[in-house]
Amino acid sequence: SVSSSAAKSVEIHNSVIEGGIAKMRHLGEGLAIPAKADTVLGPGALHLMFIEPTAPFVVGRLIPVVLVFERVGAIETIFEVRAMGR
């Protein structure tokens, strides 16, 4: 799971194309990350959706995030807001 003080909630989503239409799916059960493999989050694929941000996300702003893993537990990190497409 994911949480952040910068938003009411944070959801893990996957974007898929169905019948030529892009759709986002909430991964309510979390995201399986294979051992010794890279999992990339980004636009148009797996991504994090910040629901009801507490303030506008401004380029350069640092966003505190807590990632929760099944075996490792909670890991606190910081995301930097970047311009779209970067």
C-alpha cells in the first residue's frame, strides 16, 4: 500500500487499453513486485494516484510518501514533483 500526508489517500493504479479505450484500474490488493526485478511506475501504465491532495502539486515540491511492503514493512521516502513527461 501507499500513503502520504500530501493527499487524503494514495491508490496504486494500472492503465490498460480495452477495445481501443484507455482505462485505469485500481489495484486494491496491491502490486506484486517480483524478486530481483525492476517495477517501473509511470504515465500510461502502473502509477500512483494521489486522491484529494492537501495542496497543489508544484514542480520542485517534495512529497513525503510511505510505501508498505508485505515482507519488508513500511519504508518512508520522498518524491519530487516534476513537470509532465519528465
